[in-house]
Amino acid sequence: MDDFPACATLLARDAPQLAEALNVDAGQGRREAQWLLCEALECSPSSLLAHLDRVPESAARSRYEGLLARRLAGEPLAYLRGLREFYSLEFEVGPAVLIPRPETELLVDLALERIPQGAEGLALDLGTGSGCVAITLARARPELCVVGLEWSAPALEVAARNRQRHSVPNCLLVRGSWLDALGGAAARLIAANPPYVAEGDAHLRRGGLRFEPQVALVGGDDGLHPLRRILARAPAALAMGGVFLTEHGSEQGAACRALLSAAGLHAVRTHRDLAGRERVTEGVRV
């Protein structure tokens, strides 16, 4: 470690192996290496590039080598950093929770369209995980009471820290399995992002998904078992005119529409994400 190389040498050495390990182009490989160095040195990208002749000190050396090894193994950057942006807010993330996805922002967009500014009442976020959906809704609609339900105690701890980070007193966090923890709820909106990957899906063994909690990803043999369980109680938990929204896989739109209709919800339709893929299905209690 006494002859640890300067930053420029590290970038030249490690960018190609990152590109190969992560199956990205050379430019992305260099950006990955720069990010790891910035994290280890606790500096900005501009500062790093202005001082490429800098030789990291011992503590930074150890941090960098540890981060590099984890990234080469495929661990997501969000877990290495411990933070992920969602809806222009930063949320703590870790192995206890799924990393918030950009496509889940559609779930928030639709919820906010259906709950006007100044609206009061109850909204539920099922399987809240990091709390990103519940907290974002609560911040945008401060008169609304938003309850995030989550079965995993470690995940709920992460959500609680995120609630504190964003100071949302109108967001409550409850431990429970889907709607089982609630009595006679009369929610004006229920948002759900249940596990929806089918068991045995090859994607579960690739890339960053290997590091995320499988219990939050896998939804039975067809990926829809959790949604069926939710829909057994969701219509009764909605107020009249209340809206149910669920995220799902891009090829599950037709199956989800059938399930929502069979549960007695009306005006069932599926919304597409920015990539044009079916992503969120909606139904209304009438």
C-alpha cells in the first residue's frame, strides 16, 4: 500500500475492468471509476479531475479498494452510496429495501393526479420499503394522512429514517402484511408496488437484482400472488370513489386488468411508463 498509485493511474487501471465486469462501454467504465474515487476521497468530480496527480491516503485507499471490489462483483451503486434519488428527493437505501426505480415515479404521478392539492383523507402505500412512495405523497399533499405498510422490520427502519430525513409528520409507518394490519380503512387511494417477478425468472440471477431482497421481488410462480392477496381486501378498504393503483411488470397489464375487474373494481385501465411499457393498472370502487 506504500506505493499506492495516483488517481490518474487508478482510473486508467480500473475503468477497463469495470467496463468489462459491468458490460458497459469504456466511457461508462471511466465514470464508474471516477464515482468510486470521489466516494472514497469524499470529493466532487470537478475536484478529482483537477487533482488527478493526488495520491490517496491510507483510509481513502482502503475505502476505494473495498468499493471497487463490491462494484466489480455487481453490487448496485445505490447500495455502495447508501442513497438513491426518487422524485427529486434523496432516500436512504440498503440491502433491506429495493432500490427505487424511475418507473415507480409513474405510480406517484398518477396518485397525485387523483388527489388534488388541499385534499384530506387517507392514502395507503402497500409494501412501502424505503418509504419513497409514501413520503413523496405525504410531502406533496400535507393535508393527507399517508400510511406506509411494510412487513419487513429492517425495511421499516429504513423507511423511518427516510421519514425523519424529509420531515413528513403526516406519514405514518405501520408494520403489517399488506392490508391485514388495518381494520375498517376507508382510503381515498391505495397505491401498491408488490413483488411481481415470477419465480425462476432469469433476471433474478443477473446484475444488481442479485443483491436486492428477493422477498420484495418474487411474487410466486406467475409473479401475481401478492396482488391477488391484496385484491381480496383492497376494494373493501377503499372509500366510495376511491382509487386503487398497482405497479406491475411490463407484460402483466392484461392479467392485472383481469384481476382488478374480477375483484369488483371499475374503470380499470393500464398506464404506460416513459418507455411506453405497461406499468401501472388502475381501478375505482363505485
